[in-house]
Amino acid sequence: MEEGAERGDGVTVRDAEGEADARARACLTAVTPPGDLWLGAMLAEHGADRVWAELVAGAPPPPVPHEEDEEPGPEALVRLERRWARWGAAARGVDPDGLLGDSAAAGIRFVTPWDPEWPGRLEELDLPGGRRSHGLWVRGGGNLRNLCLRSVAVVGARSATPYGEHVVSEMAYELSERAVVVVSGGAYGIDGAAHRAAQANGSTVVVLACGLDVDYPRGHAGLFADVARTGVLVSERPVGATPRAPDFLVRNRLIAALTPGTVVVEAGRRSGALNTASHAAELNRVLMAVPGPVTSAMSVGSHMLLRDWHAGCVTCADDVVAQVGALGELPPEAGPLRVSAELDEDGARVLAAVPRSGAGPAVIAMASGTGLERAMRVLGMLAAAGLVERCPSGWRLPQ
């Protein structure tokens, strides 16, 4: 079976090199901050296996190429060496087997950029200066990549007003009716109301700033358990990790990157939702905001987005779908995403290669004459369209 293929039970099968890379990336999440630019450059240049091995060995950091005008000065080099030393001290205390074993026992899997479940939109974080993601911990019965194919981020204030919670609940429920997955941060207030409404009618994606075995906030333990049945919870932090203030801001870039558009329902003048909005704007995602009462402090941020950032004004699910649909991501009609009869060449070949009895993605890729990665992308789109479905042996035509 080829690297990155999946068994019928959905478990990614990697070759030895891919397994070593995934193991090293998983360990790095236990000692390095999410989205670290210097670490990202090292991984791109040397690979995770070498970086982790040299950290554990106490070796100097592998060199990272720089443009001549970007060479770090003496003070910056000292700071990097101290950072590397801190990481190394922490790395020597990590038990890789224990980390992976505890994660598996908690129903948590680790997904790397080379795995079929990795969302393609995260590739845009790899642009120069971008805080790329080195790997994701995922918990739940849904497929992260497939859930994010047709999705919208919905964020807002923790101290939401009854107005905001009413608007977001109706919007999230109606988006779910239109087969649009809501992605949010799992916090109290707007986030929680969005997740509950979406989960009541489908699936949702919760992006957390802590380990997925840590219920934060504690009052959402039941909600997170419910989400895990059909959706997923996602984090860049390993099991046991409690949230730190900087992690929430770094986490917000994932919420923005996973979806083609972000809706801010309520936000004060200083709000984490505005941080998510700024990431969405930097990534050229569709930015939307819900207007609120002019007397409400919780709508100051939303009104600023409408006035100064030229965010789209949305008041319901139809408005959201119309805004994002302008980019061709979501058609405006309700119901599951449908693929026209005029599939592109690869789409038609992959669909024709899917047997009614079912087959694994590697077999379908070979039969269709496409590469495995391309076949997986197409299968995900076909699944979102209802043209293929998962089965014990892999993928099949709907029964």
C-alpha cells in the first residue's frame, strides 16, 4: 500500500520514512510553540526526523538558509540558541511511545501535511512568513479534510448578548441545513452557541488551544463529547497540554485558514474574534460581520469590520452562502453540494473507477490513472457531493 493511503477503517498507513516524520512532528508539538517560524524553516530544510534527533542529542540547531539581508544579528542568534536549548531540555523528557500511546487511548490521532485527512487550505499557511502548521491532533469520528471542504468559520465574543446568541444559533442551524460545516473555537458565548446549533443538525469542527483530552472551558465537556461523535476537535497541542494566552491567538489562524470565509457575530473593541478576522483578511478569505445594536459594546468590533475593513454585511445563512459562493466555494442553493454532470477529466476518471462494492484509495488511484494525492482530493469532493461514500473496504458508490 502506498504512503499516505488509508485502510478501510480510516487509519492512515505510512511507510517507514513517513512514520518517522509523523512521530518526530508529534513529539515536537510537546516542546515547541505552534506555528513557530524558525522551526518551520528548519523542518522545510532538514525534515522533522533530523530536527527532533538533534534536539534530543543536544546538538546545535540545523542551519536555516537566509537571504543576505535577512541574516539574524548577534542578539537574535543568542535568542535563537536559548530557545533551542529550552526545546532540547524539554525534548529529552519526552517519551514518544507514551505520548502516542496516551493519545491513542484517548481516541486522538495525529495528522501530518502528508496525510489524506490534512485540509488542503492549510497549505496557504506555508507561504513565506506564514505560521505554517507542523501537524494536527484530531479527535472525533468525522474526517477533518472532508468536513472543511464546505465550511464557514463563525466566531464572536465570549460575553455574548442574548441578541448575539439568538442570531448565531439560527445562522449556524440554517448553515447546517445547507450542508455547510461550522468551524469555531469552542469558547463560551458565540462559539459555543454556534457549535451547539450546528451539531443539532449535522457536524461541526472545534479548534482548541489545548490538548484534546483537556476540556477547556470545563463547562463544554459535554458539548465536546457530542461533537466527537460526528465531527472533529482539532489542536496543535498534545495530550495533557493546558492552554496558554499566546496559544489562543496562534490557534485563531487555523480557524481562519480552514474555511473559505469567516463570520464575526459579536465582538468588542478588543476581541479574539477580531484577531481571527485579521487572519482571514491576510489569507484573502471572505470576511463577514453581523450588524448589532448601535448601543451595544459587543457590536463595536463588528461595526468596525463593516466600516473600516469592508466586511460583507450578513444577517442569516443565505447571506453567508451568497458571500462565500462568490468565490465558487459554496453554491447558493440549499442542500448537499452537487457536482455537475460535466466533471473535469480527473473527476470523471476517479468516479468511474469507484466500484459499487468498494475499493481502497490506492486501488482507485491506480484504476483511474491519477496519483494517490489527487485521487484523495477528488474522492473528498465527490463524497461531499454525495456521489461516493465511505465503506469498510474504502470508497464505494452510494447504495
